Amino acid sequence: YRTVAYRGHTFTVPADWQVVDLTADPAACVRFDRHAVYLGTPGEQQDCPARATGRTESLWVRPATAERAAVTENRTARLFHATASAEGIAVTAPYREDRAVVQEVLRSAGLPVSAARTETVPAARTGTGDGSAQSVPALPADATVYRGRGFDTCAAPGQKAMDAWRAASPYGAVGVYIGGVNRACAQPNLTDTWVRTQYTSGWRLLPLYVGPQPSAGAGSCADDCAAITDPAPQGRAAAEDAVVQAGALGLGPGAVLYNDLEQYTPGAALTARVLGYLEAWTLRLHELGYRSGAYGSVSSLVADLVGNAARTTLPDVIHFARWNDEAVTTDAALPAGLWSQGQRVHQYAGDRAETYGGTRISVDRDQLDVGAGT
């Protein structure tokens, strides 16, 4: 083990965890898919990849104003949040399997882990309320409605980058990762103010939630993803957490929330787990007043959904990946009768570094045809 000090607080962490000083390296990408300690606040524009998936034990400590020491835990996202007074700090501490290690790291700095409060989830809709856990005023219903080109990237870009790209790029929609147990990149820019500013500037949103994956090694997971093991409860829990995260950003009922499911090899047992999870996600989102979206490859998720369309509840919008550089929403894998009424997003290219207005971002490219729905 080693000790790491920051603003008068000392943490004891495993000796092999890398320590990244964000004051010295403000462009460093704060990533939770590797063992590391990040100290400070990153610059406005992190040098992050277009996508990263997975989660492991790590720590991000930064300045904050705090009246007292407190700890909360999101068990669905496997994430601790903490604050401490004196020289104020805020702490984000994710974990994959080894929750106890992260708890000990927090205890080593005197944070009250034993009194950690569990972050709440919304109740089902009733006649007296919509259960949306809305914590800020909701944006208009068209916040996730768009027809045209868009991009998604691992960490929400800074405001200067968004303004430069709004003026010079061909894109009008931006994909942002709002949460999930396998969201790898931290999101220092992603606040309700950021979301509202982009909406007011003319951007529309593609909210992505990276929940449990088909397997630990699915797609870009590199064997460090939390996997689907109990499909229906996990699907419902993911939907509830996604609604909490969306509501905190001003994305209210009626918005489309997309569950990111990385590439996998379909098979009887695995297909059943994926479809059970996604159906539970969709049904719970509907109960909470949201529309269901799902991201996946045409060779895995899309193939399973199409092949089982008569036996499962389909998501309202499909975000399908086929990197063929064709900015269209038609595809041989999608029957004409499915997702044909403004219900498609095509990720047609991946991991492309692009520069507009002097600002470089690594992105995946999308073509959207997402209507208002019913």
C-alpha cells in the first residue's frame, strides 16, 4: 500500500494504483476502467477516447465546498460519492467486484463509510405523480428528438469545444454517457447546466446508459465489465437508476434513454439473459414515463431482437452499430416493419478523431432519425 495526500486529506491505496495529478496534466482522461487515483479537476477538454467500457476500483479526489463529511452509495452503479470539510474535497470511488477495497480506501481518510446513505430510486407512477425523480426543471420534450448527423464520445466535451463544433461541424446531436455500472469515463462537464446550455444552443441529446453487459468481455470491455447475471431485477434497477441520472440533468419523462449493450456472440442462454434484461429495462422505463432505446451491433443485439420480435417487448428506438461509413438509417438487418417511424439511430463509424473550429475530439459518428413518438 501507499499513501496519497491531497488538500490535507490522506488516503491509503494499493501500491499498484497509478497517481495522476490533473493540475500537472489537465488533459488526462479520468477513467474508471483502470486502477488509478486522480487528484484535482481536469481541464475543460479531456483527451479521452471515443468510447471506453468497464469499471474497476479507482478514486477521483477534487476540490469542493463541503460543510461536513458524508458518504453516499449507488449500489446499482457500484459507486461511492463522498465529501469532507476542512480543506473541502469531493470524492468519487467506483468499484467492480472489490467493494471492500474502496471502502477501506475511504475509511483511511476518515470518511464515514459505515454511515453511508444509499442513493434513492424513483417510485412507480401513480395517479398523483409521475415518479420521475425530477430534481431540476425538465427540458422540452424534443430534447432527444432529432433527424440528422450526430456524434458520441466517452466524456462530455467542454463548452468551448461544443460551441466550436456547433458553428463548424456537420453535427446537430451529441451522445452523452449519463451513467451505469460500466460507464468508464468520468463526466466533470456533464451537469444540468451543461445539458440545458447545449439544448438552448440547438444541440439535441442522445443519452446513453452503460449498465450490465452480456458478458465481462463483451465488445470493448476487456474482461472488466460487470455482467448480466439476474436479468429482470438488473434491467429494472438499471432503468430506475437511468431515470434518476436523466432527471438530474433535466431530461424528463418522454425522453429516450439508450441502454448500451456491447458486442456479444448470440446463443440460447446468453440471448435469453440479454433479452430478459432489456425487456425489464423497457417495461420499467415505460412505467416511469420514459421511452426505451437500446444500442447494439447488428450481429448481436439487433439480430436477437429481430429474431425474437414476437416474443419480447422491443425498445422504442434502436441505436444500431454497423461501421460501414454510410450515414443512413436503413440496413439489411432491420426489417421494414420494425423501428420504421422515426425510431432509428445508426452508428456508422467509430473512433474517429475530428477537428472543427480548432478543437479535436475522438468520436463515433451517428445518423439519427428519432421522432417524438407517442
